[in-house]
Amino acid sequence: MLGLEDVTQFLASETGLATISTTQMDGRVLSSIANCGVVQNPLTGADCVALVSTGRAARLDHVRRGSEVTIAVRRGWIWLAVTGKADLIGPSDPASGIDAEALRLLLREIYEAAGGKHDDFDEYDRQMIKDGRTAVLVDPARIIGNQPAA
């Protein structure tokens, strides 16, 4: 059975680049690309698969409406997918106990967990505010794939 440790290793094996899928109101699937990493969800304390999303991304509206999120990662012929409900934390999705400083640090943590490196984190922080960036924290209710378990 695959677990989050497999997801962490798999994401780190190349880059954190993954396909993110949500369900639109009319039932069609919307897929896009983002870098992901495994972090601790500050709302639940449980590990989750996370990404940083622009505030205008349609996926955020889908999650607010109740869509689950599937994160699919492929490396050659090997793949895995994580599906679950997501928590959102950002300017349009405030969370109890998460102030602006905690959000700033969470967005950095996700970025770094997804393999991101930055020469000027002050500039990174300014851009995150400008873009209304939101943390998307996916509870891994289901992990499937053809990757052998570690």
C-alpha cells in the first residue's frame, strides 16, 4: 500500500511538478499543473500534499464548492495519484489561528517542500501577496499508482 512517504520520495525524485484536477460545477474535470510537496497541515496537524495556488485559479472555487482534488505525478512509466478533500488558507480563505505571518511562512514551507529555491524570499513574499496566493492542503484519503511501495 502506498503512503505519504512514497509521495514525498516520488515528488522529490525529479521536481514537485504534478497535474492537479478538480471537478467543475457542470461535472467536467479541470486539470492544471503545479509544484507540490508534503507538509503538515496547520489546521489538522496531519501530513498532507500541498501546493500554492494563485488567488484567481478556478480550482479554488471548485474546492470551496466541495470538489475533491486529485494530484497525479508521473515519472516515466511510473505514476501515483493522491485524492482527497482540501483545506484552503489564503487572503480569500482565512483560517482560525493563521495570521498574515503564519500564512507567509506556510507558503514558503510549501514552496520549499515542492523543491522551490529562491534567491530573495522578501521578493517571493511580496509576489505571493500581490497574487493573492493560497495554500491548498490536500488530505490524502486515497493514494494509488503503479509505483512499488518503499
